[in-house]
Amino acid sequence: MNILVTGGAGYIGSHTCVELLSESHGLSVDQLIIIDNFSNSKPDMLEKVRAIAGRDFIFIEGDIRDPGKMNALFDTYAIDAVIHFAGLKAVGESTQKPLAYYDNNLTGSLVLFETMQSHGVKRIVFSSSATVYGMSNPMPLREEYPVSATNPYGYTKLVIERMLMDLAQADPGWSISLLRYFNPIGAHPSGLIGEDPNGIPNNLLPYVAKVAAGKLPALPVYGDDYDTPDGTGVRDYIHVMDLAGGHIAALEYVMRNRGVEAVNLGTGHGTSVLSIIRAFEKACGHAIPYTVTGRRPGDIGTCYADTEKARRLYGFEARRTLEEMCADGWRFAKERY
Ligand code: NAD
Ligand code: UD1
């Protein structure tokens, strides 16, 4: 089977490619083809994927918005299924540069889906996000809850989900997984690949790791007056290797089933910011300075997944502990940051 991965040099894509290339699952991957334009990643990640997996893959440097490039790719390789990670993902930046987000995420997805359609490729696993649940649903979040968005990034995820649902409605030959990720953290246990954002991180874990590595002075804790056990925000953190395993399970499912399914990938458990700080201190062996500041606009107090559908449909369950997430994340960060 030949799999195309868009955005495979990125954080989640690189870990998923390692899993795809390993032989620890029921899929038989003959050729893995990765396309990435390195807009938010570096070529050495791909070298590291090769080194960890001990297997080669085909890499095409390019932009998924380029129809000529995408047609040539699908003409050259007999693709059986696509895992679609390529996209811009920073919520704050999306409010500053909305057109860049609509162009990259929507045009890119449209060109990809059109090229798939014209080549008769109808199996896709798409990176959606828990952000599509908006701010007013009860916890744990279930897939059938209403969706909404509060920023351009979230709208792009909603629209891409909608495009794929409409496609499945128009043509029952499509097999589609909309994976709604909760908060992926950690790194491959080798310490070779992980999350390496440019500049000051927006997300909690890379920020904590940069403080632990001495690159930033202190973590701002965005509010300690939420209705949570210690007042700080609670999220469903999932090890990126578990998330990668979720993609394998989703791919196995779309190879066997038709139609479209939205599925949460999380652990079903919430962890507070202060608990994350404590767990990371244990991993790195020293204190992590922090200062409580005001709430970040747009944040909610608590967010975690209902994981029953992933278990029922994919037989998927996240296994790795918070300790492993922090230990693996630190192993990568202390070398790279
Ligand atoms: P990432 O930025 O590390 O990876 C995305 C990759 O796509 C990068 O390597 C980038 O260079 C590439 N890319 C972007 N636009 C492209 C284009 N037009 N053509 C070709 N390549 C392009 O992000 P990630 O954390 O690995 O996230 C992957 C996907 O998962 C994204 O779609 C993101 O929105 C989604 N997601 C991420 C999170 C998270 O917390 N990391 C949570 C929910 C959903
Ligand atoms: C953010 C995005 C969300 C996206 C998700 C995964 C926003 C408003 N939301 O959500 O759309 O789907 O990432 O990519 O950006 N925190 C601190 N200090 C920090 C950073 C974060 O205290 O420096 C807190 C936050 O208030 C939150 C928790 O840590 O309680 C996790 O934050 P973050 O990693 O940004 O993820 P989300 O808020 O879930």
C-alpha cells in the first residue's frame, strides 16, 4: 500500500511517519511519500525519521496548494490513502494573518481533495482539532456535540471538516476520518524528533521546556481562578506517539470502511497547568519558575475528550503516562532548545 503524508516533516507528521514505517502494525506500507514545504519545519527532521525507522521514504519538497505539483505526484505514485497534516496551526497568528490561514489551510486542502478525486483516491485521515467544539459544550466532549469556532484557525478546521463531510455525502465511495486531536505533547523516546517551535511558544509544553532549558526566564500561568481543582486550566494531554498510533488505527479503519467519521484522540483525563509544571520538574530534575498572570483571552477552564468512540471504532486507547510525556519531551528539548 502507498501512503501520501502531507506535512510529514512537522511535529505530529514526523512521529506518525516513524509509526507508518515501523512494522509493528497490521498495515503493509510499501511506499511512504511525504510532501512538505518546510514552512514550519526543518529538513533534518526527515533525516531523523529515516534514522529512527531504519527505512527510506520518498520526499517531495513542495506546497500542496500547487495543483501542477500535486497532479504530478498523484500521476507518479499510485497512492492508496492520504494522511493530511499540512496546515498552519497558531491560533494567535491566525487572528493577525487570517488570509494566510484561509489560503494555506483551505486552498491547500481543496487542491489536495480535487487531486485525490481526479485520481480516484478516496481514503483520507485528516488532522482536525478539539478547537471545533468551541467554548460552550459540557465535558467530556463527545463527537456529536455542536461545533463552532472563535478564530480563523478554528474556522479553517470547521470548513475542511465540512468539505469532507459534503464529499462523503456526494460520493459514498469516500472513506474519511476527521481526527479531533486534544493536546499532543512529548516526543519520540529516542529524543531525535519532537516539537521545536520558532520563537516564543504559544502552547504550554514547549514553553515549559524552554524555561526548563534556561532559554526563557519564567512560565506565565494564564490564570489560577478557573473552576478547577487548583484554579489553573485543565487540558487532555496526549503523548504524540499515542497520537501517531491513533493515525495508524484510523488508517486501518478507512481501509476497511466507507463514509465519514469524526473521532476524538485524547486520553479522557484532564491535567492542570500546575500538575504539568510538577511533572516536568520531576523529568528535568530542577524547579521551573512561573508567575501567575491574567487569563489568556479565548481560553476555557477545562477541556477533555470522551474517548469511547475511538475505542469502539478503532480499538484505540492512549497508553502513555504524563511522566512519559514529560520525560520524552525533556529528552528532546534539552538537546534541541
Ligand atoms: P506542524 O506545523 O509541526 O506541521 C505541519 C507541517 O505542514 C509543517 O512541516 C509545515 O511545513 C507543513 N506545511 C504547512 N503548510 C503547507 C503547505 N501549504 N504545503 C506543504 N506543507 C505545508 O504542526 P503539527 O503540530 O504537526 O500539526 C499537524 C496538523 O495537526 C495541523 O493541521 C494542525 O492544525 C493539526 N493540529 C495540531 C495540534 C497541535 O497541538 N499540534 C492540535 C490540533 C490539530
Ligand atoms: C491551544 C489553542 C487551541 C489548539 C490547541 C492545540 C488557543 C487559545 N487555543 O489550546 O485552539 O487546538 O492549543 O494546539 O491558543 N498556558 C499557560 N501558559 C502558557 C501557555 C499555556 O498557562 O504559556 C495554559 C493555558 O491557559 C491552558 C493550558 O496551559 O490552560 C494549555 O494551553 P495550550 O498548550 O496553549 O493549549 P490549549 O489552550 O488547549
